[in-house]
Amino acid sequence: MKEQSTVRLGIIGMGGMGVAHARNILEGKVPGMRLAAIADRVQERLQGYGDDVKNFSDAIEMMESGTVDAVLIATPHYSHTPLGIAALERGLHVMVEKPISVHKADCERLISAWKDRSIVFGAMFNQRGNPHYGKLRKMIQSRELGTIQRVNWIITDWYRTSAYYGSGEWRATWGGEGGGVLLNQCPHNLDLLQWLFGMPKKITALCQFGRFHDIEVEDAVTALLEYPDGATGVFITSTGEAPGVNRLEVAADRGRVVIENGVFKFERTEMPVSEHSRTATHSFKKPEHWEITIPMGEGSSGHVGILRNFAAAILHGEPLIAPAVEGIHSVELANAMLYSTFTQQPVELPLDSSAYEAALKARSKA
Amino acid sequence: MKEQSTVRLGIIGMGGMGVAHARNILEGKVPGMRLAAIADRVQERLQGYGDDVKNFSDAIEMMESGTVDAVLIATPHYSHTPLGIAALERGLHVMVEKPISVHKADCERLISAWKDRSIVFGAMFNQRGNPHYGKLRKMIQSRELGTIQRVNWIITDWYRTSAYYGSGEWRATWGGEGGGVLLNQCPHNLDLLQWLFGMPKKITALCQFGRFHDIEVEDAVTALLEYPDGATGVFITSTGEAPGVNRLEVAADRGRVVIENGVFKFERTEMPVSEHSRTATHSFKKPEHWEITIPMGEGSSGHVGILRNFAAAILHGEPLIAPAVEGIHSVELANAMLYSTFTQQPVELPLDSSAYEAALKARSKA
């Protein structure tokens, strides 16, 4: 690791997220990180950042300019792969927006370009900083919950209007985004799902294309997940529901957790359910349980938290909250749900990345 | 319809439910109905009901004795079909416990024996009397909710211990009950599901056999339902969870309903979601909605309500709350979930009843 006191960051793509990240850094919210350069093909987007921020219309030129140590890629999804590979090959640290790529084969290409492990390669999964999910993960890993039996995530508060989908030609197209709600809105949820519970071995999904809007990709999804140990999962999402809900329910051998509306409830059985079932002499009575509300803990650190961690990882070797290599899992989950719908079959994981890429390309050209 | 003032009822099968029904009638809770006879092969079960209640060790003998106008069939599941057919063929009114039969082909046989429409033929779907479900049905049928988008029923509060499953050789076997939680615990929920939302056109299910208990049939189910109009459903049940939950969620064009823990919540959007999505000029903002708690209404009339209705239907032509012919739907749903698991394929409805019967018989012999 190089001895350095400040990371000179270049942002590629000054759309909504790029601008937000730039502002956070310029406001000094990220210790050890300086906004050194920005790159965008659209000239107007580069203006107004002052003389200390170098402007580039070409991202590769920025990478080779010697003005940046690290890049943050906030461009449309498909370009994450070639830009990420270009940056890694030039020895730059990389933070990539979610999803890290549109499909699994591109994730594999991107990840295989990460050869020098002294390069810090992170992904913008800022919801890992949400204290509720962090606590749940600790409770799972410490076996406080016992064996997980069932996961049910209903995340239907991604409401979008027809006007939203009409706001860009590339939006909600196979060629432009590689999918709909699964690729645009859900990468965080899918990342948390695998971060909390690991990867399922089988997915059967019903993705509904243009059900609520005049679009070619999915705006409603119901997916059934099977985990290697017999646990089951259901993932439901939509951009057509209002008011919608974000409700994560986990049934386990020590009771049931529900995270909904910012409240974390835990019904904790006094003994493991499996032990109770095995030893009880009666037929119906459930084990006694405690009604617990888990405190929220410190507020979510969000995007800034991920950037602080990225800077600290580069400067001091701090472990990454969200290594980019883990970003392949949320993409694989999204791809598998779509592939199950394309093929009208359950999909065994790991997903055949070439087969999926071919299926996606066929749709992109249609 | 015969002129009569009292229905003379004969109960067949004096196990748990038969005894409970007998007690309700003897306590005078069912106007116009008298307990005239009881039938059971086990002699001890017939004792203690007094001289006014005739005893029969053979159900057919009771049907032909001239002492009863109607029978209530509360025997193990498989015998519902032959006993129901025998009673209908002898011109007796019939109330059959749920499920009306174990599999769809038997339902068809039973229903085809109902030729004389002056015979009253009902099923013990007492949960239709639960005022919450009744109100929800009215709200659906009056289009108060608008188009139904998504139904999600998590009914995992059917906890049963290993001792329960050890309490009878026939329990939780293909040959004895024709299935597990779907046939024994869930007929009410499956009946309500079709009563509220109609039948799906396709079911993809994962039934897990002996996951939580040492049994050959299913004790955990996750099913994905597709309705003809594009609405989706998820039905989750288990006897292995504690404390478990009974949560029915309905997303519709006018908002979202949740019935859970005896509380009926309705988030009602001020305009239909589809209209809002089509006309809004912004991208994200949801339509305003009201938070409503729907009052419970009169308490559930339960088993007594169904028997009162049965008596009134015989005596005064009152419409049945639960005609037995509708009982085929809950059986078909249960069968289709199992068949999807047997075949590892989605099942299109209507289910092929002969194919399912053959598959079930093969398992019963195994």
C-alpha cells in the first residue's frame, strides 16, 4: 500500500448519482478524499466545480492523466464493466455504482480484471450501512436466531409513474438497462438478501414485463428461492404498487423477525422451536415467546459511509464494507429471476452466465 | 321442499369434531335442528347421549333407518366421498366436514351424486363466517379495492409438535389423510382464498415433505399463484414455525389491505394507482393515501353458524353460506400444490384429476 494522506478521486458520469457523490466530497464529508477530476461526455455536466477539479470528456483520458488515484464509476449500467476493467488495468482504485454489471458474464469479466489485490475495489452498496440490516446479520451470524427457516421480503415501495419511464429512451429497456425493477431499483435489496442469507441453490420466478407501465422489461416480480439447507425464500417487488411496503420477515428456529416501517420486531421463543417440537408431550401448544423491539442503533451512514470506508481502505487498509467482488451475487439473483421467466423453468444456481448473456442479447436486439 | 319444523340430524363419526357438533346441537344452539342419531364403528364413542339419540355402528344403517333427515359427516377424510354419495343417493341432506374429499376426482364423484337440487348439500367452511373475511369479500365484489394486483397469505400459525404426529398411525400419511398441512390444517384458508379471489390459472409450489417432523407428507409449503388477469399470489404455510403468523395482504389499485392479528388495516389511495401513474407529471411521488382500520363487525358465528344456516336452508330455503360443490376448489388448490411438487413443474388449472389421483395412489402404496 502506497504511503499517502489523501485519495485523489475522479468521478466518471455526472448524472444524478455522480453529482450527489461530488457534492458530498466537496462538502468535506469524506476525510482523506479529494475530488480531483470529473469525466462526462456531456460538456454542460462538467461545469461549476471550480479550478481544483479537472474536467475530462473522456474517462480513459482521465484515468491516464495522473491526476487521480481512484475512480468512482456512476455511468449507465452497461458501461460499468468496460470502464471498471480499464481503471483496474491502469492500477487505479475503483468504486463502482450498483449494479456492478448488468449480467453475470460481465461481472466475471470485471472481477477477473482485478489481479493486483493491493488495488481497492469496492461497490456502492450503501444499504449495508443501515443499522437494522447490520444487526440482523449479527444475529444470524452469532446464531442468536438459530437455523433460518424462511425469508419473505416484500419490497413494493419502489413506485414509479409512467412519466418516470418516459424520461429517457434507454430507461426500462433490455438494451439500455438490461432489465427493469430488478436491475435499477432492487440491487440493494438483492445484495442485502445474499449478504444476510447467502445464495439460494434454486430460483423459480415470475417476472411480469410491462404489467403496470408501457415498458418491455419487468415491473413486477414474484420469486421463490430454495436454499441449500432447505430454507425457503420469497422475494416480491414492483414499481406499480402504492403505497407499497418494505417488509422483511425471517422465521427461524428461535422465533420470527420482522423489519417493517423502520421498526425491528423479534418474537423470540424461550427454547428452540425444533427442541420444543421434539420434546413436548402435547399436540398444539407453542413454546412461550418474548415480544422484543430491537433498538435502531446509530443512523445509516449511507453513501458517505461507503466513500469514507473506501478512502480508509486505500489509506489505512480498513476492510471494505462492500467489496465489489460480492456484487456479482445480486446481479446473479436478478439474472436468475429473469432467466427463470424467459425459460419458464426453475433455475439452478450457479447460473450459466453465457447462456444468460445470450438470452439477454437476443432480447436487446428484438 | 318438505314441510317440516325440525331437522333430525345424524352425525357420522364421533371423533373430536363430531362430539363438538353434537354438543352444540344438544345445548340448543341450532334452532330447528335436533340430534336424532349418531354413528361410529367404535362402540364407546356412542355412549352418554341419552335415549333420544339413536346409536348406530353402521352409517348406512343409520341413513336407512328413517330416523334422520340429514347427516353430518365428520369421519376421516377419505370416507367423506363414499359416505356423502351414500347419503345423497338416499335423499338425505348432507353437511360434510372439510375437506369435502381428499382429491379432486373424489370431489367430482361426490358432487355428481348430488342430482336432486332440493337436497341441501353444504360444507363446514365455518371461517367464511369470520367478519373480517366477509368484509374483505364485500370490498372486492363492490370494487371498493379496484383491481386486485397481489395476494400474499402467510399462514404459519398451525404449529404442531412431534407428539401430535405420533398420535395416530393414519395421521400425516398419504394413505390416511392424503397429505399434510394442506389437507388437514389449510382447507379453510384455501377455501377463503378461492372465495375471495377466485381460482388461479397456474400454480408453482414447493411442498417440503417431513421437513420439520418425521412424516411422509408436507409440513411446509410455498406456492406461487398466477391469476387469469395477471394478479399474482403467494401462499405460505407450515406446521413447523413458532410463534408463526396469520397475515393476509392484498395489494390493489386502490391501495393495500392487511389482516393480521385480528386487525384489518386498509391504506386507501385517494385516486386509483393506475390513474395516478398514467397522469402524474413527476417520477416518484406516490398518490396520497388514508390509513384506515376497518371495524371487526359482529363476532364469528363459527361452526354453530354453519349448522344454523344448514337447518334454515332445509326448513326455509335460506341460501347456504358454503355449498359443498364449492368445496372442490380448496381441494384442487391443495392437490395442485402437491402435484407441482411431485412433477417439479408449474401446474395449469383446471388440474387433471385422474392424473393427480394416480400420483397420489402411487404414493399411498409406497
